[in-house]
Amino acid sequence: MFYLVACIIAHYAYREYKGLAEDCAGGSINYKDGNILYFGIIDKREDDAIEERVERLKRLNDRKAKLAKEAEDAEKARVEAM
């Protein structure tokens, strides 16, 4: 029982260490650019990071479009009031 619990704890500790090592290494996933820290989980993390950036840019563009629309409507209202 102790061995089983120790293995599970070691597994989770290793995963945490791997994440810290990846962050310190700069996050590159392959040997092509000189980074020797190649872990399969980096692919998922990088894909998630890319997806998050895309969503953030989409929200930013939506917000800009909304503000532009509001400014246009305000300008129309101002012109009509004259």
C-alpha cells in the first residue's frame, strides 16, 4: 500500500517538476532549436496557449467592433440632433 501511494505521489510530483522545468526552459517542444527539454505535455500546453491567445484576440476584436459601433451610433445621434 505504501509503495502504491508513494508511486502516485512521485508521479504527480514529477508532472509538477516537468511543468516548472518547461517554464524555465522557455517552453520550446523540440530538439530542432536547441531545447533538450522535450516532453509530450508541452504540445498540449502550447496548443492550449495558442487557443487562449486566439480567444483573447477574438474578444478584443469584438470589443473594438462594439466600441466602434457605439461611437458610430453616437456620431449619428449627434448629427441628427443638429
